[in-house]
Amino acid sequence: METEAEALNGEATDSRRMEVQIGGAVTLECDGGCWGHGSGMDPVGGPGPLALSRVVYQEAGEYRCVAPDRKMQDTWRAQLPYHIKVTGPPMVHPPSQTVTANEGESLDIIVEFCARPSYTKVLWISEKHVYTPDAPSRDGVRALAIEDGGTESCYRTTLHFETIQSSHTGEWLLLVRSSEGIADASVLLNVTRASGYSHAHIRSASITYLLLCLILQAILREYRR
């Protein structure tokens, strides 16, 4: 028995356009069919209604339900799509990571983030400098231009080290700001020699926290203007 897949053309109607806050929930109705997400119709559930809970940015986009056509036997029909828009403050992934690199090598540190409304500012921060995307390098370190993350409202930022040096050891902070708030990520970079000797510095936690507090206060003052 052969089955024909027959799709309905057209975009989501207003009643099928839904806005969900990050962490919220929504239920999409379908009469006995199976669900696909995105242009590739990746399977996400079924049969019947699709319940999304604790929604994350990666779940935004188009959903279609493919169900049997009651009028035509052995025929399946893709119903008009739902379009989910996820909104909320910025989110970063991973929020923290530890990276070990060999002295003299190049290194890219990559962090993904999502925000809707879109981000208004992205900063990489060390103990000495602040790096903005696509700006000239400082001490052999450069924040590359922000790239599309492959998911609606999501992006990718890369901190590029031309040649790793022992002075690069320590904590690097990423701050992402939008009109909905601020998110941060922490990267602890350890630098080793070929012999395996670590240049990891032992720093007082209170100094790190004080630095972060001062930076956040400065950004919040600018944000409230």
C-alpha cells in the first residue's frame, strides 16, 4: 500500500502564530497526526496535540502536523503550519567552561547565545581589556564577527587567540545584553607548556568577584540611561 504525502501551501495564519516566553508552555492542536519542526520537518512528536513545556529558544520556528486525509484514502496532508516565536532575556551556552591550550598554538573559544528581542551589545572581557566583535585585535586576541547560530534568534561568538601565551591564562568573561536583560558566560583558560607545566595562576576569588561586580555595575548604569 503506497502512501502519498500532500502538503498544503501557505503560511501560518494569525491564529497559528504564537509568542511564548522563555521557559513557558504551549500546546499545538492536531487531529491524529505526527509533528515536524523546521524546514527539514524533524520529527518532534505525535500523534495528536504537541505540548511544549519549559520552552527554549531552539524550539522557535515552524511546526507542521501531517495527518491522514479523511477525504482521500491512503493520503496524508500537511496542515497549515504553526509559527512559534520565543521571547525573553539573553541565554548563553555553555554558561561556564574550562579550556586547556598549549603555549604557542592558536585557539578559538566559541559560545552560543540566543536573545529576542535581539542583542544590543556583546563584550568579551579579560583582566586587562574589553573586546568587541569585529574590532582590531589586542595582544593577539580578537573577538570575531558574530555569526548566525543556525536557529531562530540564536548566534555564535568566537574569541580568537592568534598565538596562546602564558599571559592569557585566567578567566575570560562574555557579556550579552538586550533590552530584556543581561547574560554572562565564564571561560577559565589554562595554558600549558609542551612539557606539561601549567601556567594557571592562583588568584583570589574575591578579586575576580570584585572585578565582575564593577563591570556589571558600569553596564547597568549605562543600560538604565
